[in-house]
Amino acid sequence: MLKSLEDYVSEMEQRGDANAGREGRVDASQVAPQDLWAQLQQKENDLVLAAELGKALLEKNDELKKQQEQIVEEYSKKLEVVEETYYLVI
């Protein structure tokens, strides 16, 4: 099931807050293998989430473009009617 754009943003912000507490980079030789595995899994999860967020943003962009085109068309028709009425009055 697709999440809303706001859900993706919220999840990314939460992950950013969780990662903010980490201190600099650590040499891989100083980290336990299970920690490296967990970090790799987290990076993969972050990558998937970023891809989903990108897709959601593209879909929202397409939706907004369609709305804009519809509004432009509606206002063009209204303007045409107003201009016709104006010339009939003159």
C-alpha cells in the first residue's frame, strides 16, 4: 500500500534525527561485524525509502501539473466569455 507523501517525509525526518546523534565516521576495523551488517541494512532501507519518496514526489508533481493545466484551461474559457461579452456591450 502506498504511503502519503507526508508519511515519507516524516519517516525521513525521524531517521535523520536518529542519525544526528552519531559521532563522525568510525574505522570499519573498530566496529563489530553485526554492527556493520546493521548499518548496511539501514543504508539499504534508507535507499528504498528515498526511492519511494522520489517516486511519490514525481507522482505529486504530475498531479499538480494536471491541476494547473485544468485551471489554465478553465480560466482561458472564462476569459474568452468575458471578452465576448465585453465586445457585445461596446
